Amino acid sequence: MVQVNDLSRSLTAFEPISTLVVVVEMSKTSWLVSGVVPGVERQPLKKLEPDATALLRLIERWAHRGGACWPADQADCTGL
């Protein structure tokens, strides 16, 4: 029997306590970035100029602020 590739189901568990969630609304003139940062009660909201480097810096700052695991720290993170 052939199994259908069901893309609506995740193969890994979503752990909101340790997962940084970032949503980016993009337009030609500006980007609106919002997120759910582990360990931070409020949900940050930031308006940026369209610049990928600035976006990555913001995400990295949020990750370190919330104590989330960033790729450079993966050796220190459990559960990855």
C-alpha cells in the first residue's frame, strides 16, 4: 500500500516554550515584523526598511533576548 505524503501533518512537535515564531509582512516600501519570543510576554512588532540584513539582525536579537536557540549555539541547545 502506497502512503500519501500528508504535508498538513508535522513530523516534529511544535514547542512554543522554545520556538521563536517570526511573521513578516512585506511590501516594496517597508516590512512589518512581528514575533512570538519564548520567555517574553509581549509580542514585539517592528517596522523595517526592506533590508534582509536588518531583518536577520532583528531575528537574532529576538532569539538571544528570549533565550531561544540560534544556529551558532546549537551545540548548547537540548532537544534539537
